[in-house]
Amino acid sequence: GAGVSQSPRYKVTKRGQDVALRCDPISGHVSLYWYRQALGQGPEFLTYFNYEAQQDKSGLPNDRFSAERPEGSISTLTIQRTEQRDSAMYRCASSLARGSEAFFGQGTRLTVV
Amino acid sequence: QKEVEQNSGPLSVPEGAIASLNCTYSDRGSQSFFWYRQYSGKSPELIMSIYSNGDKEDGRFTAQLNKASQYVSLLIRDSQPSDSATYLCAVHTGNQFYFGTGTSLTVIP
């Protein structure tokens, strides 16, 4: 597709389960960002990839959160042992280069019950 | 102090008027500045980018940047009801985009 694609769109999981959220960036975009957005707030940074290298993970809340982008294209954000406070909209964005225009996917709405 | 500050609004303007949205940022070294529009329940949509001081116009939208004052603004001319949305200011610094909390705009027919 032409845009950033995220899957699943909605995920309901039980507390304590692991979840994996997928992001397929725009073809040719080397920079990939993960954000989390609460209702009524702006997106909050989680992590940044340049090609396959995770260059910044300063926004990951704790060690239950991890992300990878092994071939410099598709990225996966994994949350282990989910907690209710992890419930949020998770957004992925990609750009041609660091600092250039970034485009968001539709997001994954995660609900932990 | 937050990296990016915006008036949360709500801002209401009549149809056909000019809507003015403002944003300040804290890191003087920031180089890239963006405005996103976000409709309720949707993802942020990029509408303007600006990298150097001055004005940049694209259709009904004008972005203004003043790096000395650390200030970015967005003007929407001839506002339409379809412009009703939350507008997010984003500033790229280091490895990330910093977002404001957004300004809610309502255009009244």
C-alpha cells in the first residue's frame, strides 16, 4: 500500500499476556517511529529506528516494552506481561529521513482487560 | 516545562474567517516543525512542514516560523466546517518528534 500500515487495528488482551503490534512503513522510508497516544493528548514518543538500528528507545516505559526492525522495513512493538495501564492507542510513523516529514499509520487500539 | 506548548482551546471561528493556531517550543536547536490535523478517532494527518524562518503557504494554510522567538503558527484562511479538528504542533529534535497537546478548532457554519 501507499501509506503506513499497522496491524491489528484493535487488540483486546488479558492482563499478563504478551502482545505484538506490527508496523509496515512506507516503502523507502528509513526512519520509523513508535508513539503512544492517550485520549486528548498528543502522541508520546516510544522509540526510533534508522533502518534496522534502534537508535533511541528512551521513551519505552519499562523493560516489558521492546521493539525491533530486523530488516529495516517492518517493525514490531512487543509488550510482555501486559497491564491495564498499557491500554492506549499505539501509533507508528515513518519518514524518508530523520527529521523529515513523518506519516502516521491508522494505529492499534490496545485494550488490556 | 513541556517541550512544545499549545493552547488547548477550544477555538471557535465562523465559516470563512481566519483561524490562527499558535505553538511555542523550548529547544532552540530544533530544526524541523510540523502541523498535523487530527479528526476525532483518526490518526494525525500531516498538513504543513516548515524548516526555515518566515512564512510558507500551501493553499488555504500558512505556516509561520520564528526561531528567535521559538514560535510556530498556523493560519487557516477561509475556514470551512471540514477544518473542525484538533491541530497538533510537532517539533523534531534529536531523534524524535515532540508534540503539543493539540488545539481543538471548531468552524461554525
